[in-house]
Amino acid sequence: MNEINLFNLQEKEDGSVAVSGRELHEFLEIGTPYAKWFERMTEYGLEENTDYIVTDIFVPNSKGGKQIQINHALTIDTAKEISMIQRNEKGKQARQYFIQVEKAWNSPEMIMKRALQIADRKVIDLQEQIALDKPKVIFADAVSASHTSILVGELSKLLRQNGVDIGQNRLFSWLRENGFLIRRKGTDFNMPTQKSMDLELFEIKERTINNADGSIRTTRTPKVTGKGQQYFINKFLKELEIVSGV
């Protein structure tokens, strides 16, 4: 296989080998223009996406630029069949070459090599995915281990630790604008909306204060539950990924 290199073979994603239709056409010294010749070859029963796929190549034009030409990526079996159809010395040479390619490609050594390459790619993909998911996993684990509700300001710190640049005031504003906290001025301002309470994202902590004059004052503070912390961190991280194009 290495002693003769008649064609630039291309390895496809599924592990098979492809041959350029135009390269084969040139090697066989076909006088008919490529498009017309290949159309005639398909009349022998070749099926698109099974025996070949349509591809494009860029070639120089007379104006110094480039133009697109239609090409075809042929399977080894298809290339052998087309070579045999030509019934000439060039066709015989090409067919013998493809037979040797097929034998070498299906040898135990090459099968093992491709298996190792596929395994390596899967490991790399898995490592990349773990790196992307690591902030989410760390946060989810931390939240699941804690049942403590936190203040909105503390949530903004958690968000910053996970790569989201937002402070307490901006987070309060965002929560109001997106319907999680009441935006209407009054005694309920910044309190959780009914939607937030139904989703169990917030809870209200009440505190009773004894004033110096003997009167009693009650304060209410919205706090983000463990479920809410996980909800908001995942929501912001997802939006960050969309913006970053990840």
C-alpha cells in the first residue's frame, strides 16, 4: 500500500476510506468531461450516500480567483467497480491498487490502530465535556449537601464564583425584571412572587424586633432556597454558554 500511492485516500468519520471521483477520472484518462462521465457511471446502479457522496472542491478560474466544482467521494468498492468497467490497462491498474488498499485497511493491525484512535477521540471528548461541566457539578454537589437558604447578595457571590459577572444590585434588578421578585413599590417590594414561591425558589424569613419604645416591629427578608440556588446558577450558566457560543 505504501509502495504505490496512486490516489489521495481520505479517511471518513465512520472509519472507512474515500476516493476522489475526479482523481479517479483523471487517472483513468477519460476523455469525456467529468460530470457527464460520472452521470453515466451512476447508470450502473450506484446509489448516493451509499456508494458515494457529493462533495465540492475549489479550483482556480481564469480570473485568478476560485470556483466550485462538484466532486464525489467514492467508497473503495465503488472505485473498484468503476475501474473494472473501463476495461483498459489503467482501469486494471486502479482496480488492483484498490484491492491492495482494501486488504491493508482490513488487516488486524489497521483494525486495531483505528480502534485505538476511536478510543482516544472518545477519551478526549469526555475530558472536554467534564471540563465544561465541572463548575455545574461542583455547584450542584455543594447545594445538594446544604439545606441552608441564603440571601440574594450571597447568591450573587456564588454566581461570580461560577463565572457570571453580576453584583447584588444587578441581581435584584434581574430578579424583579424576570418575575421572580415583586417589582411594585410598596410593603411587598422585593418579596418573592407567587411563581417563585410555587417553584420553591425562595422562602421568606420573618424577624421580630423589640423597639426601645416598647413597640414590636416585624421584618421580612427573601432568601434563596437550595433548590433556588441550583435553579438560578444553572439558568445563568446556560445563558452564559449561549452568549459565549459554547
